[in-house]
Amino acid sequence: MNKADDKPRLIDHKRTQHGEKKYVCEVCDKQFIKKSILNVYKNRHSGENVYTCGQCEEWFSTESGLRMHMNIHRGIYKCTDCDKCCQDNTALAVHMRSHPGEKPLNVLFVTNDSHILVT
């Protein structure tokens, strides 16, 4: 990859990793790093394409986002140290690193009538 190819990636990196939020919601002044994220967020104010969790009032712009979120309430990806529930494997792995000491990734999968511990 040459330097010309790197420039757009560097600009995007600076914006996403270092807090430059130049896209602003006209309704509530919330700031975003990408225009596409702002456009999705605007639906919250208009009530269009909003999927709301019936358990905690969290909202999502896509049905798949709501389905992933529901994994938290179902306890599908649960920390074996502190019982925190995550939306997926990746979030659980990141969370597990927050506990002190070296630990293997232990995942507790909860199905309708059984619990399976995968180490």
C-alpha cells in the first residue's frame, strides 16, 4: 500500500479513534464521528425504523441490532466471574479481559432448559 492509499484511512482513524465528531444532530446537538451514524440516529427523533427493547427501552435502528441486544437479557453470553451478560462472544471476550489475572475464556451458553460451559 502506498502513502496515497493510507491518507483516507489515517483521516478516518483520527476521526474515529481520537474523538473528532463533526456531524451534529440538528434536533438535540448530539455529535457523531460519521455521517452514516448520524443519519441512523435521526430516525430516533422521527420515530421511523426504530426497534425498542421491551425490557429496558434501549432502541436500535435495525431489527438485527435488537436481536443481538436481547442476548444480554437472555443471558446467552455470561461471564463466569461476575455474571455480566454480553451481546456476543466478542463482547464477552473483551469483558473477560477486564478481570485481573490471566484467565481462559469461559463462556456459559444458556439454552431453554440447559446450561453448557465451554472452556
